[in-house]
Amino acid sequence: MLILLFALILTAVVAPLLIRWLGQLGFALLALVPAAGFGWVISLFFRGTFADGGALTADYPWMPEANLALTLRLDSLAALFSLIVLGGGALVLFYCWGYFDSNPVRLSKFAAEMVAFAAAMYGLVISDNLLLMYVFWEITSVLSFLLVGYYGERASSRRSAGQALMVTTLGGLAMLVGIILLGRQAGVWTFSAIADFDAFTQTPFILPAVVLILAGALSKSAIAPAHFWLPGAMAAPTPVSAFLHSAAMVKAGIYLVARLAPDFHVVAGWHLTVISAGVFTMLLGGWMALKQKDLKLILAYGTVSQLGFIMSVISIGSRDALQAGLALTFSHAIFKAALFMVVGAIDHSSGTRDIRHLSGLGRRQPLVAALAWISALSMAGVPPLVGFIAKESVLTAVMDEPLLVGMPRNLLMVGLVAGSILTMAYALFFLHGAFATKKLDHPSGGGISSAVEKMHHIGPSLWFSPALLTTLTVGLGLWVAPLDAIIEVHLDNVTPLAPDAKATHLALWHGFTIPLLLTAVIIAAGIFMFLQRDVVAKAQFDAPALGSANRAYDLVLDTLRRISWRITAETQRGSLTANVGVIFGVLILLPGIALLAGARTDVRMVLWDNPWQAVAAAISIAAALTAAVVANRLTAIVVVGVTGYANALIFALHGAPDLALTQALSETIVMVIFVLVMRKLPASADLKVNGQSNRLRAWLGAATGLTVTVVALFAMNARTATPISTVIPDLAEEIGHGANAVNVLLVDIRAWDTFGEISVLAIAATGVASLIFRNNSFTRESRRPVLRARGRRWLAAGIETEKAQNRSILVDIATRLLFPSMIALSLFFFFVGHNAPGGGFAGGLVAALALSLRYLAGGRAEFYETLPLDPGKVLAGGLLLSGLAAVLPMFDGNPPLSSYYWSWEDVPLIGYFSLPSALLFDAGVYVIVLGLTMHVLEALGAQLDREEDMRKQRARDRARSMAREAAHRRRQAKDANPAAPLPSAPRASHIATLDPTVNDTDGKETT
């Protein structure tokens, strides 16, 4: 079970490389992994793994106080939906081989996202922990957003992707609140615990919890009023529609309801909420399908209708209803995926999906037409196909349903019959629109439209997957026993029969029954409705009778956007000074009032423990006062940095060398970053401007410092419990086998916090680069670093540029000599950090300083030569290393981030040697810090330099152009009147005033 999950994840990782290497053929190889998983899961049914409630489980205890144990459980229901996910994923991936003609870069990302989606859906259905299931739930939403937005250059794709993400994520957030409410009130945090809990009707707030959970399930499965995102998602490539929007993603809500219905149907409001929404969605989707002109939209609204059909049946919760709902789920996944693939083949070969431009396709492509006819008739419930068996089982189950007595059962039956009539009608409408020969004006004649006349051949890679699904549709219709057997296994586990009860089975023939009569009525009425489609079209309004859900969505977004703008306009006036002043004002008032109003403890104050602390404090105070009055910006940066170094001295005096080292290194790299930013500003600031404002700022700063100091003073003296820091050294030695408590705390005891922090660092680095590069790409090609010198220079960059030629040879030599020493020191800090001051963060900072030194000495060319790697890939590599340290212990049956320790007594030439597993996590921290610095140097350094060079080059080009024009005018004037004096050429200062990017003689930009 877990191996299959990681196999899918690994396949997603290697998918881009495979597609770039083999092209579209790589999709066929990628399909082998989910296909193998499908075969393994189906074998579990016939080996009796799920009999008598059996399941494959994996439990990794983790953070029990937060109920975040990684509990996985592959039981009968999870296996059923795994078959849909894995089987559908394999066929759709194979279908991609023929669907895509070219191999752009984004196709490799698309392949990875498709396989990752299959992994996320598989993880969703095997998750026993509700919170873990929610994590996979949201991952599917994010991947759906990426897949729907495949054609990112199209506004329609971007809007559809954003709409799908917002709707499903909003439902997911509501579901998270419901999960937490259910867990807090009932004490159940796993699906298996829900099955063992029998007091839901007495649980407080159970109805709000259930409704919130249903909000997530119904929005994911496109149940009204959240139905509109699914037709919009048809902007995605057809393989996405065939997999996500017919077989997999939209089935997530069905899965959740099928999982909860046997236990939650006793909760008041369950049936009213789900069945009403399901029937309404079935009727709404069927009616909307009849007015579409795009083949994919017909199927999309048909999918909305079918999802409402399945949801209304499977939510009943009885044995027969579950059997019918699961049969309907399987049949829908089979025939709807096949229909979407057929439409994709039509679109791929003819270039259109518009039924007004398709005529004669059935005669031109008889094989594809036959596949579509069989699958569409199965959707309509025509015998002897599997769709007929599923629909007849639904009618039988609802007619005899003991949980719905009287009018609710009758109304449900009427709704299902009416919706089935619409299904028959839009199935014929789809077939006629796609394959019929229509009376249109065609230049080619013979009833064949120009699009069909010009369409190219549909190869086996396009028709094989829908042909296999269609064969399954026919095969399961004629021999439904395998499907009935695997569904029966689940039914026996969740709703066992009474001793004297007799099980019902799926079958093609049950005799002449009322459901069979209703099927005949449905088919006849649907055919009649299709034949009278012109009358039906007149009954449909141009504008939706109930209003447009898309317009309602836009109205909500516009309203929220206007509110946001108004709040922003009132609170964010565009003044950084005012914003910071508000923040500091709140910082002064709230803690100050709380301190004055609350109980205060006695304060014990000591002037110093060591006289050197007074020296460090005096240095820090003097530097802070100097920074407030100095006008030169570079000087201000330096003196602000001095306060940081003084703080590092205080850390060292308090016996925290690790913190002192980290503080000193961080202060140095921050000063470098500040210099990179400040160099684009004037060298000095006019402190006389806004003198009264400066006085207010001074008072605000003094009040803030005083408040923070007083609050910290009382907070430190208010401690009554023994601080945890007293046991940290012992825990570090016992758990992490390290003498450096700070490093062990960061990479072992509290490694999860550190992983979150380095993730924030990666996001911040990407954000900085995005702000500087704007809509330009900030990726660059990577190659193997080679430390070399060119020409007469000591550094790697050449002397082609004027800047390189003017470098100091002393600086070059010093940089070349210091760089390897600093790298060696960084590696030393990295390896000794577990037992001595250092660690991945300190080592990464030293390496970052070494890289910054190369940049400051030789510019961006030297920076690129020193480490020619894409910063984004470096960041990703760091996250991957730390992530591996979190995941690898799970393969040994331990919780994530469990640590290991190995030691050897007599290593040749070394002696005693030890190795903690936390070193892998620390390596990720090291790489993340280096990648962060590379991103900052690339954005604030190289990119700003590049833009400055471009501005200067444009100014020089304009100056040359003006000079040429002036010379041309002088020649013209000379030719016209040789005796007249020549007009003077424009002066350099005049040219400079024409372009604000050209510097004047004082080195200041002209404004």
C-alpha cells in the first residue's frame, strides 16, 4: 500500500525527465505504474484480503496531542475507488501519447502533475486519519488548478483554473472546520473510529459538523450550487477532463459520502441536505446539457447531472442503496471517461468540438462513432450495457427503500425518473451533434462538413483507451458478476445482512419488474424529447431561469474585491511611515494597558553579570544613536550592523556561542543585502526634511523601546515553572546524541518547526525574485561549477567588460585566496554542528558570505561563474533533502523525522566515528540558506545591474541617434546654404536632460 503510494510519487518526480527524453511515448511508460497498481489492488479482492472487514493498515504515530498520526488503511471501499483512480489514470496517461502532437516544456510538467494527481487521489482514499485525508484533498485541488490552467496564455483557462480552485478550496476549508468540530465533540479523528462510534445522535453540534463536512464533499463533486466550476474546467486538455472531471477528482466527494453514509444517515438533516441537492443537480445538469453547442460542455453538464444522480442514491446509506450507488459510480467512470476521450480524438483530428461544424463524422469515422454510441447508450441506461444494470438497481433500491418512507421516497423516485429521461435525451443530442449528417451548407458537399472533410486519421493511441473502456461497458453488462462480487465484499463489511435476509445482486435480467417498465418509459420519453428538441429549445431561456452561477461567482468576487480596496484605502494610505507608526502604536498600547491593568510580579534587576556585558550594551546604544543622526546611508547600515555584532557578543558572554556565531553571520549577510539595495538610492539622506515628523518618530521609537523592555522585564520575572531549557541538554544527548543542544533542537527535537521555517525562506526568496523580475523569468541554466581563471585575472570571470578591467588586482587575489578557505570553514561548521558551535545554518551562512564576496569582487559575471546553478533548483534540492529526512523513517515503521545514530569505534586513520541521521536534514538547511542567498544576489544584485546597464545602453543609443540626426541636419543646412554658419551640436548635458537614466557629472540621477 505505502510502496504503491511512493511509487506514484517517484513516477511523478521522474515524469518530466522521461517526457523530455522520450517525448509523448513517455506517457505510455508512465501508465505502467498505475496499471501495475490496478492489478495489485484487484488481486487483493480475489485473495480475500478484505473479507470479514480485513484491510491493509499502516500507522505512524505523530503529534498525538494534535491528532496528526499518519494512519493509512486500504479497506474494501478504499480499494474500490483505488481501482477507479489507478485504472482510469493508466488509460488516460496512455491516451496522452496520441493526444499531444508536440513536446513543449510545459508538457513535461503536465505529465508530472497528472501522475501526482493520481498519487494524491490514491492517498486520499487510503487515508484513515481525517486530517491526513484533508491534506490530500487540498493537494488534489491545487493539482487540478495547475492542470486546468495548462493553457496559461488563455484568459479562459486562467479564469477556469482559479474558479475551480476557489470553489473547491472554500468547500475544503468548510470541511476542515467540520472535521475539527466532529473530532472535538465526538472524539473521533479516523474513519475507522467513526464506524465504531454509535452515539452520533447524542453528540452536541453534530448537525453543523455534518453540514460543514458535506460542504466540502458536495463542492468537490460539483453539486449545486457549486456545480458551475466543472463546465468551466473544460478549458483544460481533454485528458484532464477524462481523468479528473469524470473518473477521479469529482469522485472524491462521492467517496466521502459513501464512507460516511452508513453511519451518518441517522443524523437529522443528512438525507434532506444531500438528496435534495443531488436530485436538483441531476435535473439542472440534464436540462443545461440540452442547450450546449460544444461536445465537451454537453458531457460536462451531463457529468454534473450524473454526479447529482450518484450522490442522491449513495447518500441514503442502506445496503441496497450503497450497492446501486457504487455500481453507478463504476459505470459512470467507465462510460464518461470513454466519451471524453472520444471527444478529444474528434477535437484533435478535426480541430473543432462545435456541433454546428460537425456533419458526416459517423460515416467518416465509424469506429469512433461506434465507441461513442455504446458508451452514450450505457450512460442513458439502455440494455444490455452496464449503465442499464446500474440504473435499474437504483430504481429497485429506491422503490423498496425502508429508510425513505412515503412522500420522500416518492419524490426521489419522480426526480430520478425525470433526470433519467433528460439523460436519455442529452445522450442522443450528443450523438446526433457529433456524428449525424446534418443539413448544412458545406463546400465539400455530400453532407460532410469542411472540418470533417479535412480531419486527419485517428490512430490507435487515441482510440485504444476508449475502446478498452467501451469493451468493459459491454462486458460488464453481459457478465456483471465480477463487479457485483467486489461490491458485495464491501457491503458485507459495512452493512452485514440479518441472519434471515437474502442479499440482492447486480444482474442483467430480473424478470418483468416495475423498474424494467420504468426503464422502458425513460427510454421512450427520452427519445421523444430528443425528437422534439426544437420544442425543447424554445422552452429554454436565453438567460438561465434561476440566474447565472458564473455571474453570481463574479459578483461575489467583485464585492469582496471592492470591500478589500475600501479597507485598504482606509488603512493603507501608501505611507510606510504611517503604517509602521500604527504597528508600533498598537505595540505600545496593548501590552502597556495589559501590564498596568493586570497583576504584576516583583522585579529583580542586576546591572550586569559580567562587566563586558556593559561594554557590549554601551556599544549597541552608541551605534543605535549614531544610526539615528548619521546622514550617509552606507554609514547608517554599518552602525546598525554594529548593534547586531554587540548582540552577538552578549550571546557569547551568556554562554551561547552557537547563537553568537549565527547572529554574527546573519548580521554580515544582511549588511551585504542592505548595501545591494541602498546602492540604488542617493548616498545621503536629508535629515532636515520634515523636522517635526522626525521628532515624533524619535518619541515613538523611544516609547516602543521602553515598552518592549518593561514588558520583557516583567515577563522574565513572572516565570513560576521550571524552564524547559534545563532539560534540553540532557534531551539533546539522549535523543539526538549531540552535545550542541541548539543544533539538536533545530534539526531533531523541533525539526518540524525548522522545516516550516526553511519552507518560508524558500517562499520568501521566490517572492523577492518575483518582485524584482516582475513578469520576466528568473530561471537560468545550470551546469557543473568549474573554478578557473581567465587571462591575467585571478577570478573566474573574464576581463571583457570595462568594470572587470578596472578591478583591483589586490581585491582579486584576496578574494581568490579567501574563497576556498571560507568554503572549507563552512563545511567544518556543518559537520561539527552536532557537537560544537555550527550546524547547517551557520555553515550555509559562511558559504553564502563566500559567494557574496565573489559577487562583490567580480560582479554578476563572477557570480555566475562561481556557482552556475539555478537558485530555484538549489532551493528545491534543499527542501528535498530535508523532506527525505522526514519521510525515510516511515519506511522503517517509525514516525516522520525520527532520528537514527550510528557509531564506529575503530575506523582506519580516524578512530571513533559517529553519524546522526539529522545530518541529512541539516544538509537541507545548508542548501536552503545557500539558495536563498543566490536568489537575493540574483535579484537585488545581478538583475538590478543588468537593468542599469540596459538603461545606460538605451541612453547611449538615443544620444548617438540624436548626434546622427544633428549631423544630418548640419549637412543639409550646409548643402542648402554653404555660406551660412553650421548649427551647433547638442551638448552632452542637454542630452542627459532628455533621459532621466543618464547620470550627470556629480554622479546623481537627473530628475
